[in-house]
Amino acid sequence: MRGYGDGMTGQIPPVLYSADLKECAAISEISESEIAELFVMVLRCAGATIVHSHAHVHAERGLTCIVILSESHAVLHAWRDTGTVNVDILACSTQVNVLEAIENLKWVLGARRACIQEVLRGDGHAPGEHHKLITRRAYDS
């Protein structure tokens, strides 16, 4: 990816944020379309520019929601039977506060446990840093 350090405002080397939200109390109370709408809302509130979103319901058991961002992309998978939500957000811009989006999603879905990982991706990182897990945060509510 081009643009790192060439004066483009907010461009950063890509970082993948992967979150596992467990025991999400709200999952059983809201529809799959409402989960998808909440995902788009927390991304937008965190500074993301939404280009397109698409949600697919898996036989009333779960949901996959894909969001194309100007800054990259985000994916959510939710399972009603386990109350689990997995989120992957790839960010290439400081404009998006990904951790804020994940924390807000955790809150609105009522997740009791969460694990968030940050993984360096793509070009633009220091030598030997590519695909390195840089942080892992585990939370219990």
C-alpha cells in the first residue's frame, strides 16, 4: 500500500484489530438487522467513512456483516445460540478510532467478556514487525 509518510493526512501502515465478544446479552433481544445497523453506527461514530455494507443472515442462527470503509474494511460475525460476536477491523488511517468502535459495540451488545488483539499487517512497519501480534487485551465485566 502506498501513502505512508508521503504527506497523506492520517495514513498509517495497516493494523488488524480482532475482537471476540462473549456472553452478549443483547443478541437474543434484537434482530440480525439491528445488530448490523449497530455495527455500522459504532464504526461511523468512531470516525469511519462507510462506503457500503451488506449483511447476511444464516438461517436465524447468526449473522455476517461486511462493511467497506474508505479507510479499509470491517467484518462482524454473530451467533445467537452462543451470544458470541467476532469482529475484524482493518484500519489504514488514524481517522478511525477502532478501539472506540469495539468498546462501543461491546457496550451496546452487553458483552460480559472480550478479548481484543492488534496485529500489524501489510507494508510500512519496521523490519521483522510484519504480522506481529502487538497487544492483546482481555476484559471481564
